[in-house]
Amino acid sequence: MGEENEWLEEGELYEHHRVEVDKGQSLVRIDKFLSDRIANSTRTRIQSAIEAEAVKVNNQPVKASYKVKPLDVITLSLPTPPRDTEVVPENIALNIQFEDADLLVVNKPAGMVVHPAYNNWRGTLVNALAYHFQHLPTSQNGEGRPGLVHRIDKDTSGLLVIAKTELAMAHLAKQFYEHSIERTYYALVWDEPKQPRGTINANLGRSLKDRRVTAVFPEGDFGRTAITHYQVLKPLRYVSLLQCVLETGRTHQIRAHMKYLGHPIFNDATYGGDKILKGTSFSRYRAFVENCFKLMPRQALHAKSLGFVHPRTRQFLHFESELPDDFRSVLEKWERYVNYEWQLSNVASRDGGIEAEG
């Protein structure tokens, strides 16, 4: 899923940690000292914070190689105010596809953030889970994410499995780690891939230019292994409906891989799919696409199916979800448009080659 690197954000900083070093402290590098004392931190993130001068010793910035000395006062500041990690329960309706004593499968709507984070502390799936279910287990990385084993992006719709017990959390997490979970997505992408089916095996990692974006590193010199299998379900001349099967589960995996393939997801603003990338120059066509963008103001990506072994019964469970209304409506509009254009071209051919506006 990747770590957020909030150290590099700009703007006002708020003190989150203050450490007064003991008298008997031995000399040790500050990056190691802080990573050992701050929960859920890593040495790499601490080094980034030091580089951004978010860490100060006695009110002065230092280097990562600085050796902590007795009685030093170390502060670490972030661009967001300190916040209690307690999740606020909210009475938000959940679309539950399956539930038993160990787990539940929910169908998340587009627009819902999965877990609380900066600028999205309320209205998330986790806020809803905290209201409807008590004492959900937390992941090993832990705070503020009760029941979560995986997640999907805010503007991606579809299926998620939620652990209700520690047994389920551990067993499901192991399946995700071993890539044995079956996950199928439907994506509407620009243009028609040359090969009707294929596999994208290209490393993914945070972009070196914009850390909000996932970049592809095809040489494998950076990032982590990422594998997506795709199949064209319905070619529609200017766009195509694809089925994507994840072998790994990296941040923005399908979205980044589709852009790398040359077929960004329809209306995916982050990866360049929110502009006309295929089609005619006629004004009627441009108006049609803009209308589709308005009808589905998000990336056309849906977590269609989910399969896993039940942690207690060891039975394999498989779930399917219907395309949401916005996705289905846009797909139907494209089908009608392409059929209409085909009919016009046939009429034009029959009448002597009159060009049809398309």
C-alpha cells in the first residue's frame, strides 16, 4: 500500500514528538534513535524528516548522522496538527454482501474513503465499521484501521473483506501476503489494446517527481514487483471494457499499469484519463465524452469479485458485485454511441460514401 511521506509537505509545522534525552544516553545516530522510539515509524521515514528539517535538536536542524547526546532536546514536527487516533463511530449505512462471526464482505461505493487520514477524518468506511461493530482487530501497523486487511482507492467502487476476529485478521493477512486472494476488477480504458489479453509485469513505486503518484519502473531498478493480468471483455472502438486480475496488490496498481500500457482508465485524472485520448474531432463526439465524464466523475474502476479461503472453515468463498449505476450508465452510453456510429457508416457506404459525423 505504501507509506505516506508527510515529512515533505509544505506549510506550517506542528510539533508531534518531543524527546528529552536521558543523562546516561550513549552516543547513537539520531535516525536510529528516533526510529526505535516513535511507533509505526521507519528509519527511512525518519531520514526523510531530517532531510526536510522537520527534526531539530535543541531547536537546530541536524543531519541523519548526528550522534544523540545526553540532555539533548529533540523535536519532530509535521504539517498537520496532532490528532487523537481514536476512530469516531458514525452511523453510515454499509452494503454488506456477506457476514458471519469471523468476517464480512462489503461493497464500497465510489467516493468513500476507506480509513481516516489527513483531510478525511470523518465519513470513512472505518468510521462506519466502528459504529456497527465493536472490538474489531487492528492490523499490525495498527492504529485507526479496525478490521482492515486491504483497501481500495476512494473513487474506486467494489468489494472489500473485513476481519471481525484476530484469527480472521491473521489468516486473511497471510493470504494477501502470499498473493492467494483472488481479486478481479472491471476497468473502462481508452482505446483498444493490440493484444486481447496479456500480463503486465513491471515494478511500481512512488514517483520520484510526485510522491502522490505511483510510477512504473520497467527495468526493475526501483519499486516493488507488480503483476496485473488483463483481458478485453468488450472492445468499443474508442474505449474498451477490461477485466483485470491482480496477482499483487500495490498502490494504484491497475491505474498505473494501464497508463504504462498506453490505455489509461477512463476519467482517471491522476493518470491522464480525464481527457479525450481516442476518437474523432467532431464537436458532437467531444460533447458526448464530456457528458460521460460528468455522469461518472471518477476513474472507471470497480472491484468486481473477491475470493479467499475462510479463516475458520477453510472453505473457499467467492463473491461478485454488480457494476454501480454510474459505471453501468457510461458503459451503456458508449455501446449505444458505437452502434449508432456503425449504423451511420453503413448508411453512408450504401449512399455513396457520404462521411458521417462521429
